[in-house]
Amino acid sequence: MDPGISISLQNLLKGCQENDRQSQRMLYQHFYGYAMNICLRYTANRTEATEVLNEGFLKVFTKIEMYNQEKSLKGWIRRIMINSAIDYYRQNSRHTNNNSDIENAMKVSEQETVSSKLSYDEILTEIQALSPAYRTVFNLYVIDGFTHEEIAGQLGISVGTSKSNLFKAKALLQKRLTKIYDHEQAPGVAKR
């Protein structure tokens, strides 16, 4: 059994397996913040993140019997949230245009990284502003450690498209974060 699971969490899992609504509500509340942070990285705003989160928890509750108690519950939930975000991306990708900002992305020059000088919220906001294709590949590769081959398989795109989307996402983020940083460092400009 996962050593990180307390007795009360074991009872919640048992209750969830028995479709006990109170146990499901408590498990949802326990992992809400953790799961929401994952969903926010993959979506453009809190409304979309909430949709992905709720779909993810629906999967958690309907597939709770599949959870292997020898492994991390948090890791299992993380994987479900990522897969829910990928499903959301697939469902909505045919309605978006992935070519916006491509020219601007190609013009970005190599610059010192400013991400360590900006807040988490500023960086998250800029990640959310990326197109769904760029945002999804960026998160899968940079944050969740997927390979381009895995990303291509998950999203139904070529490895080259995955690499291209990552390059463009990084370039756009670099440009946007540098702009924020430069604005905050300008004389006479009050910091946010």
C-alpha cells in the first residue's frame, strides 16, 4: 500500500468504491487544489480548468476500483487530470487556429531567462494565454516530462509538430515574460 495514504484517506477510498457521496465529496475537497493547479496549466482560464477538473474527478470516481494501492494516489489523480486535459484539448482543437502568433514566435531572439524573476501567477497567466496546441505540448513536455513521441501519440500529431509547437511556445513565452519583466523594471513604473 502507498505509505503516503493515511487511515482516513483509506476510509475515503473505500467509501468512494462504495459510491458514498460524502466520501467522494471529501476526496474531491482533499485533492481539489492539487488537481486544479494541474488543470489551470492546460487551459486558458479558470472556467475551462474547472470543466477539466470536474471531468477528471468523474473519471476518478468511476474508475476508483482501478487504483492500485501499491502506488501513489496523488500520482494516479495527476495522471487522470492530465489525460482529462488532453481529452479536452482534442475535443476543442478542431475549433481553434494554431497558426496565430507564429511569425512573432520566429522573431524572438535568444535572451536571458526572466522566469525566475516573475511570480508564479504571472508565468501561469502567460502559459494560459498560449494557443491550446502550444500550451498542451509545453505542459506535457516541460512540466510533466513526456517525450515528443509520447506527446505525438497522445495528441494525434507528428513528432515534428510536437517539437515545432514546443519551440514556438517557448519563444512566445520568452517574449511575453521578457515584456512583463521589462515593463516592471522600467523607471517610474510601479510593480504589480
